[in-house]
Amino acid sequence: MKEELDFIIESTRELMENSIVHLEKELRNIRAGKASPAMLGNVTVDYYGSQTPLAQIANVSTMDAHTITVQPWEKNMLHGIEKAIMLANLGFNPMNNGDIIIINVPVLTEERRIELSKQAKAATEFAKISIRNGRREAMSDIKKVEASEDMKENAEIDIQKLTDAFIIEVDNHYKIKDQEIMKV
């Protein structure tokens, strides 16, 4: 009985932690004006017939706050990398100089900052929904367990405390990202 309830609580905690990890990944992909190699983290390139992450076939670095450079380990991959960056629809215009690809990260306009803030808010809401769904499933599972009403009630209280803590963490991630986006 107690073991089943503990298992439900632990698996719910894991699910909620995964929601936070996913949110962090989503927020990292929302650029906040300063050039970062992480901006190209989701770009995959057709490398001899298989989709390969850009970081595995090239050195991605920043020259300054507004410039990303991509230096492939094989020169014949320049065109494929350039094409993959364009297809990733990140709003970048890569320039190929024959040796490396240079990406100028444009300065964010106020309009674009608001749009990015809305993206961050949407990712935050998705994480909250995921956490609440975990709570709902856990509450349902707790009701099915054969245990005393006190044990079930305590488990439900623990699940609610977990939910509240994770929702606060999600909100904190959003506040930090929103400040980063809106900072000129």
C-alpha cells in the first residue's frame, strides 16, 4: 500500500522534472539577442544520407555578440550546412565564404522581443499543462490504490505540494527568460 503510493509520488515527480527539462530546452532555443552556438542546437544536416546534429560535423562558435561561425570538418559539407540552417527557419541568413559559414544575428526589434516573449509564455503554459496532467493522473491512480483514506489523503497532499513547487519553478524560468528577452 505505502509502497504503491510512494511509487506514484516518485513517478509523478519524475514526470514533472521532465517537464522542467523540456521547458529549459525550449527556452534555450528562443534567442534573446546575443549570439550563441545553442541557437543552432536543433539544426540537423544531411550527412551521407543520415540526419546528423550540426555540432557533430562542424565547430560552431561565436566571433562576437552578433556573429556565429560554423566551420565544418569537411569542406564539402559547407553547402549542406548552409541549406540546413536555412531550412531550420531560425530567421538567419548564413553567408558562405568558402571556408566557414558566417551568420550575423540581427539585433532584436521591440516587435520581435514581444513575439519571443509570447513564445516563451506559450512554452511555459505547455509545461504547466504537462505538470497538471501529471497531477491529475497521480490523483486518479491514488484513488485506485487499496490503502486507508488517511494514507490516500496524505499522498494527495504530497502530489499537490509537488505540483505547486513545480509550477513556481516554471514561472521562475519564464520570468528569467522574459527579462533576458526584453533587455535591450
